[in-house]
Amino acid sequence: MDLQLAGKTAVVTAASGGIGGAVVRALIAEGARVLGADRTVSDQLKRTSAVTVEADLLTSDGVEELRRAAESELGGVDLLVNGVGGLAGLDLGTLPDLTDETWQRAFELNFFAGVRVTRALLPLLREAVVNVSTSVAHWPSSGPHWYGASKAALSAFSKGLADELGPRGVRVNTVSPALIRTPLWDEYGPRVSQARGKDFEQLMSDLPGQINVTLGRWGTPQEVANVIVFLGSPAAGYVTGSDYVIDGGLLKVL
Ligand SMILES: NC(=O)c1ccc[n+]([C@@H]2O[C@H](COP(=O)([O-])OP(=O)(O)OC[C@H]3O[C@@H](n4cnc5c(N)ncnc54)[C@H](OP(=O)(O)O)[C@@H]3O)[C@@H](O)[C@H]2O)c1
């Protein structure tokens, strides 16, 4: 199938990360011109043909820098992939332990970064937005309260925005991955294993079985990128307001 991405322009945030990096490489392989933004531009990202922006997307200066680069380097944005998010450095405790600061930082990272980047790029946006949520938005007790809640807000925002932008021809969809082996887990995994009194490597190998992932294994960043690239492409031209779960069968309810 031809995804019809040759010559299209794309902005990808969290482009140095596991999932974002795979999306950048997949888009380039399809012939797209890509601008990749991250707090730190990794060597791997530098080795691609993507134009890069090194910016903290939790700051208004960082978002403005990204907007300026998108305008000057790409002219317009056919596809925006909002990948910024995660659990880095945030308290994994239960409700009594969680401060307002933790909640606020979680929402800045997992919700507001996506909202602000989308708003800033709106005048340049031509075809599609894909927001990276999580299976935890569907199954909140499988992660920290603030993670499921802030990502569920992102998923709800995406659904509403699909309605707002549909009439001007811009589609908005969400992906909800689970258990994708990326650097996110190098930071989050040891904290989970410590809390459970388990060895990190043991936890990582047991986790898919323990939480009953139907396919019995971790997913790869490429497997997430494949779905994101499809959703962002003209080949998915009649898909908007959707949420694609990429979890190896983890979620057992409709
Ligand atoms: N991996 C999974 O199992 C999984 C499952 C469901 C959903 N997700 C979601 O997928 C997305 C990507 O995650 P990943 O697994 O690819 O994680 P990752 O490999 O840790 O990549 C995240 C990237 O985002 C960057 N970043 C963080 N804060 C930023 C900021 N303020 N401004 C600019 N860049 C920033 C990080 O930079 P630093 O390294 O400098 O922090 C990192 O390069 C996240 O939204 C995550 O919640 C992941």
C-alpha cells in the first residue's frame, strides 16, 4: 500500500525517544520531510535527514522555537505527532503521597505540552495530528493516578479536537500503546522493581506474562511507529477521532 507520504512535511516531538525516533525514521523512509524536536537532540536523531530543534516543550519559548522552525524549514505541517510525555522523575506513590506539584508536572508533560504545541502549529497544520496517549488512560489502575488521568485528558482533547478541525480537513487521532521497550522503562522500570522488591531484569522479563499481555511479549517502537505513520497518512483519510490501542492484547474489554 502506498501511504502517499512522499513529499509531505511532518513535525514529531519527543523525536530522540524510543517511539518518536522510530516515527521519524519511518516517516523519512516513506519520503516525508521531517522536523524532529526534543529537549536533547540525540546522536541517532542527528544521523537522520530530519531537521532538528532542541527545545524544552514545557516552556513557551521552546514551543515558539518549534513553531518558528516549522514555519521556516517546512513552510507548512501536513502531519504533527505529539510524543512528549511519560513518567520521568514523578512520584509513584498512592494518593496521600502525591503533591499538587506532582499532579501539575504530570499534566504539563502529558497534556499541556500536546495542547500547546498543537495550538502553536495550528495555522500551519494541513492534514493530521496523532497524539501519543497510553493504555493506562483506559485502565487507570495499571499506572500512577496522575499518568492515567493526564493521558486520558489528552485522549479526550484529541477526540474533541477531531470535531473542531474536521471541517477544515485536519484529522486527529490517538494511539494508546502499552509495554513498549524504550528508554522510558530504563528510568521507570527500576523504580517499579524497587517498589515491588524485585530484580529489574526479572521484572522486565516477567511483566508481559504477569499483566496478561495476550501476545506474551513487549512491543517495539517500530510497531507503534507503523500505526502512527498510517494514521498520519492520507491512506487513513477517513479515520478521525479514533484511538488505536497498541498493547499486544493487554486490554480485555471493549
Ligand atoms: N514506552 C512505553 O511503554 C509507552 C507506553 C505508552 C505510552 N508511551 C508514551 O509514548 C511517548 C514516548 O515515550 P517513549 O517510550 O518513546 O519514551 P522515551 O524514549 O523516554 O522518549 C521520550 C522523549 O521525550 C523527551 N522529552 C521529555 N520531556 C520533554 C520536554 N519537556 N521537551 C522536549 N522533549 C521532552 C525525552 O527527553 P529526555 O530524555 O531529555 O527526558 C525523550 O527523548 C510518551 O508520551 C509516553 O508516555 C510510552
